[in-house]
Amino acid sequence: MLVVLDPYKGFCFVKEKATVNPVVHTNGFDQLDWEKHLPEGGNVDKNDSEEIAEENAPKAKISRAERKQIKKQVAAKRKLRLSAADSDAVVLKNEPNPYLAKQRLKKLHGMLASGADTKLFDFGLIAFYKSDVDYVVPGEWLNDNNISFVYEALSTYFLKPHTFGHQVYMLYPALVQLFLHYPIVEEISGILPMKDLKKLKFVFIPFNFIDECDLVDLEDANNGDHWALCLLSVEERKLYVYDSMSFDDDEEEDDQLLHQLASRLKTALFKPKDTISIVKMKCGQQTNFDDCGVYLVMFSCYLVSLLMSEKPTNLDLTRVVFNPLSGRLSMMELVYKLAKEQLLTPS
């Protein structure tokens, strides 16, 4: 069945024949209208760097003539920057230039992460630190806080404002890990926000494959070997799994963890006689060992865009080609915009 967001009834399942979707090249983020919610100034140049680095520097007095000259220079640079931004946007949206994307990531990282590890900003329930920026650059494995930040942004900007956005819930990785590995099964229902979950239609679950033979420290934010996205369809009693490193014959241990997750979700949310089916979905595959978390957030962004589009969808990502480098860049620019906004907002 297909699911569609009815503007008057909320999410409904309809018996329609699925159509073959065209091939889409995306980073997930670009399917959502971030500009509607974010402050202006996402394009970075030397002036932006100086704003952050010299925010608290003493201001020398300047003459009226000097002020006019500075205004002219700023206006000229802004015009040049906007022109370059339009050019970059076309390149990054269609066929991302890897060199330009990496240079931009390097520049943003240098601006945001320099100096001692301090908090960059608070966003909803998330405190984002300079050290969190280190994991967004290519070659690094996204940490819990990176994923939680994207989930908080998706909830804040695209779910909560919608009349029926409350029917979709984004669980944080730390909560999922605690729920999955908590030793006392009888108490797991107290871990999740049960009143909210029982009213939901979909639950996004960032799943971290952990070797059960290892000693699991539930307070360690970076336990595990691989990220995958699980999407629970509450009404269907189905757990859709989007794994960017899946194989025809998945390891038995990975399947055991997925079944453990399904079993605990059933215990917490459903009646004893209910069952949860695990459905492994075909999706984009990573070409390295570092991008699993990036694929998770790209999958999540794209699926949120499908669910909130008010068009019937079967949640299929088979014909969607994801670009992890572009995804990292979009995430870094999101961090930059929010860091700059907090810097410029009076306390």
C-alpha cells in the first residue's frame, strides 16, 4: 500500500498501484526548503570569518569618509559573493564538483572548529560543540550528536509546524541505544515517550549495529560499527530498514539485532499477539567505511520530504542516487548558519 498525507485526516494508507519513479540525484537535504526557516548569509567569505573571529575585538573609531569607503567595498563584495553563490548552487545541486565541495567544507570547518572546544549553539534540545564539527568533514564517522542535531532540525522546521507533523517522530541515537541494550526487558517501556509513540504513524530510528560480544557501555556515545536507518510504520506493523552497506546475505548477528529491536518495539508499543515484520529496502550504497551516518541522515531527509509532500509514496528509495560529499556540505552549512545566527542574536 501507499501512504499519503491528507491535509484533513493526516497520514492514510491507500490501495493504489505504485508508479515507477524517475531517477533522482540528491543529497536529501535539497528536497526540503531550508531557506524558508534559516537566516540569510549561508555563503562564506573572508568577511564572515572575520565576524566570528573578531566578534569581541575592540572597535577602533573611523572617520565618515572611511565608513563610506568600507560600505562601498562591502557592497561590491556582497554582489560578487551572491553571483558566486548562484554559480556554486548550480554546481552543487546538479553535478557537485568534489574539489569545490571539499574546499568549502575545509573552509567552514576551519572557521567553526578553531580554538578550544566550546559550545557553538543550542538548538532545541541539542547543544552543538566545536568538536562535533570535526565529524562532519569527509573521512569521519558521524557521531550521535551530529545525527541528533539533524533530527532536531527536521522536527523543528518540517514536522512541528505541520498540522499532522506530530504523527512522525524522530528518536535520538542515544535513546535508541539505551532502548535496545537495556538489560531489564520489563522496564524498557519506561525509556521511550510512550504517550507520544502510541499516537504515531511513523518513527525514525537511527540504528547502530553493535557486536553483542563486546562489553556495551550505554553511556558511550560512539559505540557500534555501522549506522542504518529503521523506519517503523506503526499502523502497518512494519520496520523498514535502509542500510547503505547491505549485502545479499547479511550477517546473522546483524539480523539478530534487528529482530531484537523489533521484539522490544512490539513489547513497548503493541499487544502480545501482534508481530512486526522487518522489510529490508533497496537503497543507495556507500563506497567507503565512513559515510554510513551521512547516508542515514540523507535517507531521513528524503523520507521526511516524501511523507510531508501530500503525494502517495511507497517509501521506496531504489531509484534515488545520494551524494554523501554534498550531504556533508549541506550539513556543515546548516551548522554554520545556526552558529552565526546565535552569534548575532543579542543575549
